[in-house]
Amino acid sequence: MPFKPRNEALQAHEDVAAAVARGDTVVAERAMHHILDEVREAMGLH
């Protein structure tokens, strides 16, 4: 994992939180998939 999170990753977390707060499950799921893809890539699982 990177020592300092990329701005893109931080934005994805903010997107999840905002989508959950407004009840938008589609956007929340899309943002979570983005986060998980990044984690898998960082761990060499992608």
C-alpha cells in the first residue's frame, strides 16, 4: 500500500460516504468497487 493515499483514493472514500448519506446505493457500490480494485492492484491481486 502506498505510504500516502492517492487523491483519487481519498475522493472515492468521500464519494462512498456522500452516496450512503443520501441513500444512493448505486453510486456507493460503484465507488466501493473502485476502492476494492485499487486495493487489489496495490496488493498485486489484480
